[in-house]
Amino acid sequence: RGGWRRVMTEVSSRSELLRLMRKRSGKRHKFNAVRVKLDGIWWDSKVEAARYVQLKLLERSGGLWDLTIKPRYEFHCGRAYIPDFRYHTREPGGGAMLLVIEDVKGRETPESKLKRAMLRDEYGLEVRLVFMDSRTANELLAAAEVLLRGHDVHCMVQ
């Protein structure tokens, strides 16, 4: 009983409160990403969820199709690469059909660079990196709540 109010009275500083919150919520993400549940899917970060919102809106408008979340590519060495999205679209001006593989990043990592190189060597596929800052992601998620209201789509932050 009392929950957070009781905790607030027991904590003497903001830094102690943050430490306690991290302890209660479990392991912190290595890049301080916040997990988000959107459209019944748990995303590793707000940035991934925000990109999903953008792609769903493009899919609804006909700008892309066959949107796949977390497609898996197996390598002959036994490792795998799981980018965030794969979809089809057309070149600007209604040209040829394109297969697009996207990985949403807050920042580049050496492991991601290696796996993209392996995908290029083994499958001949390029990965489009999408970078988005957390402010833009927050704005997109707030807009998604309004745009998708009444469509049985909900956003929850963990």
C-alpha cells in the first residue's frame, strides 16, 4: 500500500530514486533503450516502434507491401542476422519493384556492421540503416496514439 509514494519518502535524492527504479525494473538495456509494446508487439526501443508506425502508415497508403517484422537470415556458419523490417516498394516515379531490408539504429555497432557484411556476401542483399533520435521517436509515438485511436492499437512503455 502506498507504492511509489512510500518509495519517494524513503529516497533521499533523485539519483537514488533512479538507481532504485533500475533495480526494480531489472536489467538496463546497453544503450538505455526503453522497451515499448505497440500493436501487440514488444519493440526493443521507442525508435523501432516509431519506425513501425511510419511503415504501417506507408503500407496503409499503398506505398509499400509485404511488411515483415524481424525476418531471419541464416548464415552457413550457424549465425543469423535478424534485421528489424523487410518490405517491398517501388523506385521513385513508379519504377521497378524493390526489396528493402531495414535495421533501425540509435547508433552503429561493430556487430551490426559485421552481420550486414555477411548478409551482403552470402545473400547479395544490402541493408538500409534508419537512424532516428529519441525526440523524433517520442513525437511519432504520441502522434500514433492519436492516429490509431479506435483501431484497437495501443502503446505501452515498459
